[in-house]
Amino acid sequence: MPEEPRHPTAHRHLLTENQRRHLQIRFTGLLAEAEELSMWAGGAAVADNLWTGELVAELERLTGSLRAAAARLRLDVDRPVVSPERHVASWASSWWAEILECRPRSLRGYGVVEPELERELGPVVDEIAASLVRVRSLVRAGSAERREVTD
């Protein structure tokens, strides 16, 4: 089996292109989430008692550590590594799975679900889940159309 190509600017550990891309995707996503949490910590978006000075400082250390590690690995964490289409499709898939956890049968794990609630909630959750499936399908169809036009 031929060896996988190495990225020309890879860290001294000689990451393969696939390894580099995997790390870049993970580091970029984690850094974005950590920076968003840090931003919230500086505002009034969450109850003040959650954002202790120690937590804010740890979030800042986390983002600094992520940036430093990314720099050592020569990962470009400031540019998107996933196309907008793939990002939206991934988001829709993830939230589809999350919304299914809101179905009445899932709520039974937390206690008795009243029949009236089941009748009301079930269709709402199903409608939202169907909408998320349509979002993903539309993104994929649009992406396929653009590829056909450029080919």
C-alpha cells in the first residue's frame, strides 16, 4: 500500500495530510467553542455566579493552549476547514438527533408523560425533525448542483 502524502508544512512529527486535516478540524472547532464561551464570560449572557474569575481565567488558558498547540503543529485554526455546505449539513444532522431526544417516548425516562402532552409534543418534534432533514437535503442538492455547473 502506498504511503500517504505528508503535508509540506507539517510538524516535526510528520503528520500525514489526513492526520493534519483531522487535527485541524478538531482544533478549529474546539477553539471556536472555547472562544465563544470566553466571550459569554465577558458579557451578561449567563448568570453571574457561573462566571467566576477562576472559570474565566481557565477558559482564557484553554484558548491560549489551543492556539499554542495549533501553532506548534502548524494548523491554521483561523480559517474554516469545512465547507459551509458540509457545516450546515452536519449541524442539521446533529440537531436532528438532538430533537428526536425530545419525543414523548424519550421523556418517559424522566417520568410519566401525560397523554395530552404526548399528543401535542409528538407532532411538533416530528415537524422540526422533518424540517432539519429537508435543510440537509437542500444543502446537499445545492452543493451537487454547483458541482455540476463547475464541471
